[in-house]
Amino acid sequence: MAKELECGDFLAMINKKPVALEFLGCKKDKDAQLSVLRATYRVTGAKAGEVEAWLRKESGMAPLVFNCCGWEPKMAGYGYLPNQQWPNSHDPTLTNYQISMASGETLYSEREEWPLINWFYVDVELFLETP
């Protein structure tokens, strides 16, 4: 019988959680019609640059760009970190956490204004199925 994956503070589980990130919770959800476990974090605008730099270095996430009404990774440039909950799977979609970072809706379109943004959010997703 396959091991049941646990929802939780994924970054803490793999000892890769930046101090500035606050864990908000984890739930089973959908991403593009596929089932995922999604852990959500937040960081203040003042610390967002540090977290973005860490995510870019550690996971390969693309830099954040201002798009219309908020900040998001350039061209859906998600990052990935290894999932240690399911180490024997040979399916890369199930063995990696997908990571993205974004602000909520904001009019602040310059990086220098990030401290004026209350929160940026980081989602760490573990896909439970493949397309």
C-alpha cells in the first residue's frame, strides 16, 4: 500500500524554511484540475526581497515581475525543491515541490516600493497525480 502524503509546513519538513516566512496552513486543493497539497506562507514586503533571492537560488524560481496588478514569477517560472516524503517515486511531478511567490493586488510597481506592500505569499505545492 502506498504511503499517504502529509499536508503541513513543507519547507520546515525539508529543513529549508527561511526565518522570514510565516506558515499559514496547508490544504488539499486543485491546480489545473490536478489534486495537490498546498502549503501557504507569507512574508512582509520589507523581507520579500530576501525570500525571493533565497527561492531563486535554492529552487530556481524566476525573478518576480510586476504584471498588471501585482508581483509574480516571470512567465510562470516556478521553482522546485525535492520532496522527501515520497523518495522512491520515479515520477518527477510527485517527487518535487513546486514553488511560486506573489503579492496580492497592488499599485506598487517598483521593487523599491516592496516595503510598502503588506504581504507577499509563497505557495509550495505537491502534486498528488500526473496529467
